[in-house]
Amino acid sequence: MNFWNGIDRLRGMTGPRITDLLGDAERNASLRAQAGPFLFDLSKTSLTQEALELLLELAADVPSRRNAMFAGQRINTTEDRAVLHTALRGTEPVTVDGEDVMPGVRETLDRMRAFAEDVRDGTFRGKGGAITDVVNIGIGGSDLGPAMATLALAPWHDGPRCHFVSNVDGADWAETAKGLDPATTLVIVASKTFTTIETLTNARTARHWMAQAVPDPGTQFAALSSAEDKTTDFGIDPTRVFGFEDWVGGRYSVWGPIGLSLMIAVGPDAFDAFLRGAREMDDHFRTAPLARNLPVLLALQGIWHHQVCGYPTRAILPYDNRLARLPAYLQQLEMESNGKAVTLAGDPLPGPAGPVVWGEPGTNGQHAFYQLIHQGKTPVPCEFMVAARGQEPELDHHHRLLIANCLAQSEALLKGRSHAEARAIIADRFSGEELERQAAHRVFPGDRPSTTLIYPALTPEVLGGILALYEHRVFVEGVMLGINSFDQWGVELGKELATSLGPLVEGEDASAKDASTQALLGQLLDWRA
Ligand code: F6P
């Protein structure tokens, strides 16, 4: 069946209240699935078994497309590339253009391990002694993955301090460099293309800063890139350049060289465990029946809420303070992958592709934006996640509260509070019309969807599994929508225009620009004068 015809049919299946559906034990069981250390519950959604079955029918192409991806076929058709981030954490041979890529993957990983160990044990030294600080300079996928994962795995962090500089705003570099000694700092320039203006600007500033203390600053630089010619031109010795192929997309790259700062922070063993967790999720995605497959179920509820119910956004709500950067990471993963408007064939999509993705860790978000989630007019499907145990056993009472809050929020979204209930709560304080008016403000519509992912504890394996789960969810949604999830042409125009605006900010004639841009630039230049 055509996907969009299926979506039309599914629209006719919305309507039942979630609380009513939860009375059906068989349905609930079909909306709760396990894989490795994860239990994923999507029973607090308005999905019926009938809707789930139709969604599964619409996912019929997923197995063949999935197999094509894992097999190294060139499924990124606008860039004519294979999509093989899974090979970075894989063990089985994968052939691209007749050649097994795995020996190269293993060799690079071995080189990363050796370098990470040298930095960690002081064999690799700066001008002033053992490395105390590592600065990863990169942006987008060359920053978000290692920055997010280094924070997430802080309890495993026993290497040098790690810092992440991404923004071309000089404030980012300046604030980071403040406490650093160039003589004991290693700078890692992370850029797949080694052409990204923000990263190269920050890298040049870092080299200049390093030169104050290190006569040959390139000796305290490493690079993570697929453009070895450019890293050499920059002055970084090839022994400290860790390359990867064009079949690794930026937002999918934390598993290989782009993860070097993470590996230096937590050590090669914990990094291996991170890869292993992702590999286990890959195996599950490849082998579990679609109806029991976590990435597929996560994708199906995404399609249900965005394309069928028409909810424009989804919130990622990890009840884990160390996952503070996960919403930003998933924002790039999902929005750069599926923020598209044409099919693989280049035809306009008849409906929306990826939703807006946003979020914050709980419980902080509860005291900020949950007001809208509970009482705003537009429902926001919420994706909760929480561990059974925290990493601070001595503070377990905090963790118990964290769990209680996470479960309370999905329960509140589900149950809501009727006008009669609201009235009963305040009947001793108000009466008559004022009671009705006050009660109206305390009504929660309820019947708001959420899913919950739970796991025993946030370990390197579990983190790897969560990221792979979301990667494959993006893939499944992309396949169902018939789009290319692996290009990102939407970022190009802004980059080109920024280049053309550069000279105008220096004062060159701006008369070719639109009236708004001219006025803004004119005022900014006046204030700069
Ligand atoms: O913003 C576009 C983008 O290409 C992302 O996809 C990528 O993660 C980021 O820029 C950084 O690119 P690079 O690693 O080539 O510097």
C-alpha cells in the first residue's frame, strides 16, 4: 500500500482515549518490547492493535532497505555514498566497491587506542609535560557526539580533562582557553571535510595560542578527518591524523575517529563497551521481527504522532542529568536526517517528513516548559527515559525521586484532571462562579501520548544502545517516508551566503542585498565603527 494512502486510513483510526486502550492487556503487551538492557513501553499512546498492524504493513520495505544499508550499498543516492556507520562498531566483513572495509576500520581503531593510551599514560607529552587537557574543536556531528557522550560517561572519565569548542563566536574559544596551559594541552581538530569555516577559524586561533608556549604547535595537534591532504597543509603530522571514509555521515560519526576525545577521556575499554552496546542494538534491529523491534516501534509511534495525528514536535526527556546534551545530539540526528521535503525521486512529499525535535533533562524541564506540555493546546509526544539505578549509590534517595517524577509525568499526561476533579480540590476555598472560573484553570486535558525507555543504569553499553536505537529509528522513518536521510543539502545555502557576506561585514558595497539585510548590516557597521 502507498504510504500516504495508509496515513489517510490511519487518520480514521485516531480517537480512542489512551486510558480506555490501556484496559486491553493484549494490546499493551504488543506495545511493550525488550531488547538487551532495554524495555520500551509505548502503551501510553493512542495506538490500537489495528493501527499498529497497518503501520507495520507500511514498514514492509524496511527489511530490504536495512539489509542494503548494512551490506554497504550506496543508499545515499544524492551523494552516491554507502551508509556504513554501523561498520565502525561492527565485526563482520562489509564490502564497498569490491573491498572489505573492516580491516581499515580495525586498523584505525587500533591506532586510536594506541594514541589514546599514550595520551592517558603520559607517553605522549606536551612541551610542558603530560597532557592535562584535551580540546576538541569541531561542530555539528564533529562536536555533539563526543561532547554529549563524554558528559554522559563522566563516571568513567579517568583521563585528562576534555573541552569542546564549536562556535565560531570567539567567546567559545576564549572561555575555554582561559584555564588552559598550552604547554600541556592537546588540540584535536575534528572535521570530516576539513573545510568547515567555524572549525578552521577556531583551529587557527588555537594554533596561534599554542605557539606562545610551543615553538612547533602542530606537534600538540591531532586531526580527525577524511581529508589528509588538508590536515597536512595545516601542519599536523599524518601519524596523528585519524581518517574515515565518506560512508560515515557527520551526525553518525561518534563511533570512529570523531570519538577520539571520548576515548581519551574514558579509556579504550569503556569506548569498546560503548561500541558493543551499539552493535547489540544493530543485531537486534537486524534480526528481531518488526513487531518486536525497538527502532521500528519507536519509528512507528513517531509516524503515528507526526504524520497521522499531526503533532508538529516531539520532546526528548531523559531523566538523567548526564544526558543533558542528548536532546541536542538527537536534534541534529533527526532534523538533519529527516528534515526533508522531497522523495528519493525528487518529487514533492505529499505530507510532512521529520518533526521538530527538542528537549531537556528532567526534572529541570518540569519547572520550565512542562506547563505547555500539560495544558497547552498542541499535544507534544514525550519520549521519557530513565535508569533503574543512578551512578551515586550514596544518593539513591535522589534517584528514587527522579524515577517517581519521570513516571508521574507520563501518568499526569495520560490521566489529566477533569473540571469536576479540579472543582472538588478547591471547593473549600471558592464558590459559585468564582469556583467555576478557578477550576477551569486547573483542568488538564489528559490523553496526551508518551513513551518510556528504561534500562538498569547508564553505562557505556547502554549509551551505545540508546544512540543506535535512535539512529535506526531515523532510518526506519526515512525509509517509510521514501526520503534520503543521509544528505544535508539544507545547510549549504546559509554557508554560501555567509561566505558572500564576509566582505560586506568588512565594509564592501552591500547594495545587491535585500533591503532588510542592508538595513541590519548598516546599523551593525555603524555600531562597530
Ligand atoms: O552542518 C552541516 C555539517 O556538514 C554536519 O552534517 C556536520 O556534522 C558538520 O557540518 C561538520 O562538518 P565537518 O565535520 O566536515 O566539519
